[in-house]
Amino acid sequence: MNTAMPTSGDLYLVVGYDGSEPATRALDGAIRLLSGREGSIDVVYVPHLPSVDMMSPGAVAGMEDALDEISVDLKAQATEQMRGREDRWRFVRLEDMITDIPQALTAVARKLTDEHPGDTVAIVVGSSSQGRHRLVGSVAVSLARHAPVPLVIVP
């Protein structure tokens, strides 16, 4: 379903952020969308381990340390990208290791919708043309099918 996003009123944006080219484009797009409006951007890092069930407890603990380091690095990268352009943002690192990134971003969007009733909440993602996404689907495609809020896909 394609719907036009309201051009007035407060705007709260959710950007899934992993430091990739599509993610940095999505964050740039969110900055442009928020320009001249009230609201904020949630830059969301979703720790992602698709097969955590098959890992030993020691391996999981090691991965948690690595994910903490990645989180610090991604927050620094987002801070640099936002510097001088937008101050109304926060970095959100989801605490659980999650296998379904679209579901995680949707949960953040629902929480914002509850916190800001009557305002516009949208998820912003960058498109990717990687071959893997053609085979197994992408975050953007999954969100387009299931997101309860408007979705903006930045080319």
C-alpha cells in the first residue's frame, strides 16, 4: 500500500543503522525529511545473529562483546554523519540479539507511535541491490509488506 506521508505536523523517524551504504543513505534521507519540522530521528542498531541458538554459551558471550564494540563504533559513525546537520536524534541499541530486523524496527516504530499519538512515525531504509537480497528478500521488502507505519525507501 502506498500512502503519502503528511507534510506537516511532528515527525518521528526510525532508521535501521549498520554503517552500510544503504543505512548511511537512509540516515541522510531522514535528515532531509526532518528538516523544517518538529520531531526526531531514532538511529537503531539491531544486533543480529541469525544462528545464535546453535552457538555455545562461551561463543555467545564473545559475540556479545564484539556487538558492544560494533555498537560503540556505529554510534560514533552516526554522530559524525549527523554533526552540524541535525541535533534531534538518539542512538538506540537494542539489547537482545535479534534474528528479525524488520520486526525489531517495527517494534521501535510502534513504541514511538504510542509515545507520540497523533504525530507521524515512519521507518526510513536505504535500498540495496545486492544479489543476496534478490534471493532471500531485504529489510525494505519485508517492511513494505508488514510495517504498521509509513515506509520511506531511499534509493
